Amino acid sequence: MKRNYFFYLLVLISLPAFAQKKAASRHAAEKHPELHTRFKTLNYLYKISGKATAFGIHNREPNEKPATWTNEIFKTTGKYPALWSGDFLFQAENIAARQTMINEAVTQWKKGSMINIMWHACNPALEQPCGWDKKGVLSKLSDEQWNELLTDGSKINSRWKAMMDEIAVYLQQLEHKGVEVMFRPLHEMNQGVFWWGGRPGERGTRKLYQITHDYLTKTKGLSNLIWVWNIQDFGTLESDAVSYNPGDKYWDIATLDIYDDKTGFSREKYNIMVNVAKGKPIAIGECQKYPTAEKLQIQNKWTFFMGWSELVYKYNTNEEIIKLMSAPNVLSLDELKGF
């Protein structure tokens, strides 16, 4: 009995220290969220937030040549971008070449790049393949069709799931090869030109994003996706950041596409994204005019920027691109060092 008494006394003495240690650990995790993510890509973005910004570019169609613009940046600067981006796309020839795009994603990951993949999807109420027209990506859904899309088991809902099944095969390939994907579906949610966009509120585009997230993560079991939520820089950005937000648990990175060159990389846009992210990484999802290194020093929480393929060369001179890539606060592929 005496030994038991001393044992319990030791336990009682140790409890406050244990509680303090546990509280300190929890505080550290809250202060540094990167300490408890399972993705090295996401951990790295937390790490560089406020310090540096990764240089990225998208590789638009054709999917048969999925590194065209990445290579073009190398020709211009002598360095490769830190972020490679591809697209599942929608045309017959590009759907047929999805495997080529995925193979390139594997190659880029092995080189040490961060991987971003998006999906200009066809309208599930219409036909696939489709075009960049009002019968395809730029088509519309009636309110009745939209409600059917959101209704589990309906014809349009089932069609959307079948389309997700098709891309899940490729995402699973990447998972099996250990490739982490910053996945950006339903991009520019507040952009009404796309069939999926321009529907604010609880039953709007954000609901479709939630359905897409849950299907790919829960039903298909994909665990290699870092979810990117994306909106565009319209004048309604402040309210859009609320009405199109699918909820913190549905995304890991908040990104803004900046195409309004009159307002450019304004402090107002930056502040809106910082506030909505609540400590999560933010990034420039797309742009045609690259930000300057000086602007990125001021707005230092942008973790990456992604130029849109050929538009980069339309809106930036070679000299501007070289200067940006050479800046100490801008990261190229060789500076990632495996994250």
C-alpha cells in the first residue's frame, strides 16, 4: 500500500507538467499550422509565407506538349519555374492526351517542382468532349438543371460523378507515385462565364465545390490532393470572398486570379485574401501581368504566383521576367531543394 501511495503521489505531481507540455504543443501547432499537415508542399508554403514567393506558370493545351511554357521560361531566364501547372481539359484530343499530361506531372515532381492541376470541365448536362463555346465550357445551366446537379443520384449529378471518376484514375496514379497535387477545380467560382461559376450562396457554386471535394476524397479515397479554392479579382471581391467560400474545411490554399490590370496587385485585394485565409497560405492563382519583386516584398504572404501561359509573354517583357526570376525573394525550381 505504501508503494502505491508514492506511485499516485508521483502521478499527481507529474500531471501539471504534462498538462503544460500538452498545452505548449497545442499552442505551437496553432501558431505554426505547418507543423501538422501531411503534405510537404503545404508545409513549405506555410514556411515561405511572409518570406518568399515561388515563381509559377501554367501549361495550357495541347496536353501532348505539357511543358511548353515551363520550357519557355527556362529559355528566357535560364531557370525553371518552381511551380508547374497542367489541366485535364475538355477537347477530344486533350482528353485523349491526359495521360501525357499526368506523366509530365510525375516528371516535374521528380525534378522537385510543386504540382498544380486544374480542370476546365465540360457541362455535365451536355456533351463531353466539348469546346470553348456556349455548348461546352462557356455554356449555362438553368436553375432547374443546377438543382438537379446538386441532388444526389439525379441524372446530371450522376454524370458529374462519372466525369470525376475519369479524372480520379489519373489522380490515383499520382497518389501511387507519391505525387502531391495542388488541385484547383471549379476555378474562378465568381466568374459567370463558366457553367459552374457565378452562383453565390449556400446552394451555389460553393456547394458544387463541396460535393466535388467530398466525392474525390471520401468516395474515391484520394489523399494526395491539396485543395485550392479560387476566385477572380472583380469589384465585388470583398463580398465574393464570403459568398463563394465553401468553408475552411474544404480548402487548404486560397488563391486569387488577377486580371484587372487597372487595379493590379492592389493592397485591398491582398488584404481581402489575407483576411479570408485566416492564416492559411494565399497565392496568385493566375495572372497575365506578373507582380514585381518589390510588390511581393510588400505583399509578402503571396506564397506563389502562376502566370497564364502565352499571356505572360504578351504582358511582360523578357527583361521584366528575367529581373523577377532573379530577385532574392522569388523562388525558382533550383531554390526549392526538394522543399
